[in-house]
Amino acid sequence: MDYIDYIFIKISLWVFTFYGCSHRDFRMFVNLPVRIDILTLLPELLNGPFAASILHRAQEKGLVEIHMHNIRDYATDKHKNVDDYQYGGGAGMVMSIEPIVTIIEKLQKERTYDEVIYMTPDGTLLEQNTCNDLSLKKNLMILCGHYKGIDERVREHFITREISIGSYVLSGGELAAAVLTDTIVRLLPGVLNDETSALTDSFQDKLLSPPVYTRPPEFRGWKVPKILLSGNFPEIEKWREKKAIERTQERRPDLFDE
Ligand code: ADE
């Protein structure tokens, strides 16, 4: 996307927001694929998640472009080193600044990025509202960390958002980047067959989803709640809402405090 496209999209978003149109309407109107660039030392770790199911179909339909960049390709020394000892001593290597900055600046020369995201356990915990927000962007760059992390100067000068997918440490940011990408892509219009199904996901209205059932209506004497078989849709809706509230109260009462 060139600069003119970028300005066009920004102005359209203001106009749509001003007139109270939904972000989904805006995304339909703009109708350009979202581009996600992932900077990684292990692109092969990401091939699997992006080659199947919804993420694969979204790429096939041209709704999203996912580009992988191997940071090692941007190392300048003959051994293709991408890490080094940390200043001040201490266990663990640190990802060097130069290869990362080279690839970030190369991509930034080609297009404007809405966000340059660093996946890290000390980032902001990923929540549905962040996924919703990121699903409205056009160009995203996601940097996956390894070892002890990246040189702090990359974070200070290039990173616009730092995201953690949970309070635990993964071996690298790749699986976290796959999770983040999945949460964003499934929200793009046209990705899910039933357009409303992402809107009824758990968390979209700060509630967990109610229980769901399918055939048979009875299995080993375990029955599907009668109301779901009644065909009385207003009552079914009420039942679902009640169950969603009960489930949230039981499992995630913190969601009511937000
Ligand atoms: N890299 C390692 N652990 C991570 C986590 N929990 N979230 C995001 N990136 C990570």
C-alpha cells in the first residue's frame, strides 16, 4: 500500500467514525487485504498454523497477506550471527539490534505500518478489544523475540505495541505471533462463513459464551436442555444470555469489573 492509499484509508476511517458507521462497514468499504509481516528467526515454526483452516482460507481468498521474514537473512557477518552476550554479564543471549533494524527499516520504506508489535511476556496482556482494534488496521509488523529478548533500543525506537499472550514464558515469540494473527484474521469480514459468528464469540460483549449442543438430543441419558429444542427463539436467546452470565460469574468474575 502506498502513501496515497494510506491517507485515503485514514480519511475514510474518520468519515465512517464521524457518521457512526461500524468498523466492519469500513473494512468492507476499503476492501484491501490486510498485510501482516512477521519477523522471526524460525519461519518454519509458523508455516503449519498458516497453512491450514481459517488462516489458510483467508489468504486464499485474498483477505489477508502474511509475509514471513527470516531475521537471519539480514545478519551482516559471515557466520550470520543474530545474537550476542548481554552487556553487564548474566546468563542468556540477546538478539542484536542491527539485523532487526535493517529489516524493519526496509519494510517501512516500502509501506506505512499502523503498528510494529513485539511479542514478549512483559507486554500488555492480549485481550479481545486489542484484537478488535488491530483487525481494523491495514499493515501490521510483528516481531518475534528469542533468547533473553531483543536489544532494548529496538523497543525504544521502533516498537509501537508490546503484547503478551499470557503470564508464562514461551521459547520464542512465534507461537504468540500465530495466536495474535489468528485472533485478528478471524475478525476480518468474509473470513468466517457466518459473518455473525465472530461477533458472538466469548469476550466480544465481556461475557463468556453459553453452552452449545448438537445432535443427538439424548446421549447415554444426557439430554439437551429442552428450551433449545423448543423453536421459541426469543426464549432461547434469554436462556443463552442467562447461561452466559452464570458462566462468566462462575469462571471469570473479573470480566464484570472492567
Ligand atoms: N514470548 C515468550 N513468551 C511470550 C508470551 N507469553 N507472550 C508473548 N510473547 C512471548
